[in-house]
Amino acid sequence: AAPAAAENVMAGTVADIGYLGDFSLYKVKLDGGQTVKAAIANVSRRAEPAPQVGERVFVDWPPEAAIVLTQ
């Protein structure tokens, strides 16, 4: 289920995962065809397992974290 309180949320599928020590880099192919990257800090064990390649996920972020790229 999508995060209830998120203002910006998109559904997609995990396409690739890179483990880089202190964080993991997830490539998520969104339902609209775009691909986004999300860096997740590896700071503690989660109550639920981390998403795996091929798994459906939701990507969300607070409005103040958005950056518009012009080039």
C-alpha cells in the first residue's frame, strides 16, 4: 500500500541494487517508464526485509527535498 501521509509518491519496481558500505543505492523503474535512484542509509536492522530486485515499491519524499534539474 502507498504511504498514507506522503505528498509525493510514485509506484515502481526495483530494477537494481548497489551496496556501497554505509548506504544502498536502489534503481527503481517507475510505472510511467522513468527510472529514479534512491540512496538508503544502512544504519540499523529493519523490522521488515529490504526490498529486492523485481519487488514492487513506493518512492516518496518530502516537498522540501525535491531539486529541479535544468540540464
